[in-house]
Amino acid sequence: MTWITLRDVLVARYDEFRSRLTRRLGSEELASESLQETWLRLYRSDDIGAVQSPAGYVLRVAMNIATDRRRSDRRIVRQHHVDAPLDLLPDPTPGPEREIESRSELEALNRAIATLPLRTRQILMAARIDGLSQNEIADRFGISARMVRFELRKALDHCEACLAGDVDDAREKPTDRWPE
């Protein structure tokens, strides 16, 4: 028996093989693809040896191809189900533009803080960096909690003006006068 004989069997009984595979596999598309792949695999020039049932041999090759394809598809689907949720998540790392922008904002904030009067700067740091309450800051500096609120507001307004690029407001030294 030769490979040409097996290809001839496949061509002669193609419709029958496709119907049988469609029933077994439950998919006409998979049956057709398997038979096409079978044709390619039967296109060989070496010796095949003895084959008892050429039709059975061709059908078995097509079934094996279909089984392999289904296994492969399942692996791909499983991997896709694992990867798909990860693809939907945004990348949490900032891009280069955002990093440069953040550094620039931080430098501007540091410059703005550096221009604050010493006590105002210390009160801001105690509140924002050390996490002290207004009453704790008032006790530390020997001032009222109301004065702490005033100093914090003054510091935040100054920093906001500097970051907004409002040079006139930022250059003005905040006054040390009491709140009204």
C-alpha cells in the first residue's frame, strides 16, 4: 500500500468521512479541518507498510488530528482565561511623562515651602509630615488652635499660588498678622 492509495481513499470517500467525523466531533468545521490536515499528512513519499483497512486508517488519522486540535484549543482558552483579566488591568506604574511631571511638581512644592516664614513652615511640616493634630501643634508652639489653623491656611494658600504659577501671590511674603 502507498500513501497515494490512502489519499485516493480520502478523496473518494471525503463526504462520508466528513459526515462520520461531524457526528463524532459535533462540529462540521472541525471535521473538515481535520480531513484537510489528514490530506497534508498523507502527502509523503516514504513507505507506509501494510494497512489492513485503508478507510479505517484515514478516519483514525483524522480523529487523532481533531483530538489534538481540541486539546490545543483548550490549552489556549485556559491560558486566555488566565491572561484576560490581567490584560484589562491598567498598568499601575506611571509613564515617563508622568514621572517628570511629578518630579517637577515636587520641586516646585519644595521651593514654595522654602519661601514660607520659619514658623509657618514648621507648623505645616508638623501637620502634614509629622501628622500632629492642630491642638498638639498649638501646644508645641505655645499658640492657640485658631492660630494654627490660620498659619496652615496661609501656608496652603501660598503653596497653591506657587504651584498654580501665580507669581505675584507667591512672591508676596505671607503676613504674620493675627487672623481677624
